[in-house]
Amino acid sequence: MLRCVLWTYRQFRLPGWSTADCDNRYTVFSTAAKMSSFSHLVRFESEDGAVYFADLGPDADGPPSPGAKLSGAKTIEALAQKSEEDIVTVRRLLPPLPRDGLPIYCVGLNYRSHAKEASLDIPACPPLWTKPAAALASPGEEIPVNDFCAKSLLDYEGELVFVTSKDAKNVSASEAKNYILGYTIGNDLSCRMYQLPRYSAGQFFFAKAFDKFAPIGPSLISPAIFGDGSAFDVVTRVNGDVRQTAEFAQDLIFSPEKILSHMSQGTTIPAGTAVMTGTPAGVGAFRQPKSFLQDGDVVEVEMKKVGVLRNKIRFE
């Protein structure tokens, strides 16, 4: 998720996430950070409506499909300790970790190709803003778009997302890798009209803060699997048509470590914070002709191992 933060100057509670999840989030993430065996984390709802965590192991190619049977634990602590696990059937996937009440951090203009298509200079540091917790949406969930948003040039932004494992403040770039729990993907849905200077005065929060405008998931892979990211890319499709390909090694400006270091200066970034690291070239606003999302469009964001994040747009 993350965007053309300066583009405007050129022109232009999740299902299944309980209060207990929020109350326990620090324990959840400190425990997860110590999971030496953690490699491929999924969170899902079983057929009886209970929520489980499962580690698919390093050889998994992606998340399970509905109907699959998994060995799951109802808390991440139990999963880490390999205790109290049950064999259950997956009804639907949820975002990989419980994160009630925490904003989502977003980075703008973090790909050279996106800066080029927007005719903007590369920024000296990562441009930042946030989305509220209510912007979160699950894999496979329909994205409700009211009439106000539907008329506001709705656009997609496929992005790499990382999640913090413990509270971070004044962290150096060299230390930052020790604060990253894992990597997933997201879609930073945006109403472009409200990024235009006339409406935004350069502030992008409103354009991106609508309910369920931040789908994230479907699984979380460990830093050991992700490595330096050179073996991965993020592909975004609209109705099966490839619109974006994020190639980290060639195109990314600020690494996740540099982003986390910058955003933690003088500021405590809580454990469990999701950070959307920016989007590459190919957004609808810069296509010729421009191509904005319509009712019924299906947006897919995909990364190897993590799987496909698929959401249908539904105008209300």
C-alpha cells in the first residue's frame, strides 16, 4: 500500500478480531518474535467459527484453501509452544495476525518507476501517513464503496507489507531487521480525487482512510524466507489483467529496514504495526487512458509463498 504521496502536488474492526486480541497484542507479538520455528503463519476461521493460527512450514507454497484440514492453535502462544493444537477445517482466511486498534503506516513514492510515471523527484526520506484500524479488510472480503467514494476516482496500489515484532523507538537501520516479524502483502485503495491539491492540500489521509480500504494477507512469511527480497516480487491484477509488478531489487528506494528506522525516530512504533511499503508504476491514475476501479472489479495482489490477496469492489 503506499503511494504517490507527492502526486497530488503534480495534479491532480476486522471479522473475527476480538477485544481480547487487542488486550493481548503485546504478549502475542513478543511471543511470535521468539518463535524460532515460525516460517509461514496463517490465521483462519474454522467451520465452527473459532479462530486459529497455524504455521505451514518453510516448504509451503502458499496459504491453504477453504476446506483444507490444518493443525491449528487458538493462541499464538500455544502455537509457539506446540501445545493445545487441534485438527480443524478452514472456512476462510483472516489477516495473519490480530491487530485491533493500531493504525496502518503507509509509505509514499518508494519505487523509482512510480516516481518516474508521476514526474516527481525521488524523496530524501520515506514520506509517511497512516490509515485507521477500521480500514483493514480480510482476504476474499468484498470492499464496500459508498456513492461518495465511487465518484472519487477509486484506484488500487499493490504493496509489500511488513509487521513489527516488538515496540520500536529510535531504531537504527542496521538494528531494524531485529524488529520485523514477517512480510505479507496489501492493497492501498485510494480515492484519487481527494489526493488532488484542491481537496487535500497535500494531506493523503482522507483519500485512503475509508473503511476496508486496506486489505492485507493472506499469510505472513518469516524474514528468513524473505531474505533480501531479491527472489520475490508483488504482482497486481485487475480482472486478470496485470497492472503492476513490484521488483524490490531493481526498483525499491527505501528498504523495510530504512523505513522502520526513519518512522521510529522519536516515535514509539507498537509491536504488531503493519507498514505498507509503497507501490510501483502502473496505478490506474497514470495509465493511458486512465483506468479507475468500477463496481464488480476484482483486484488481486500476489507474492510467492504469501499467496493471492483477492477482493471484489462493490459499489453501494
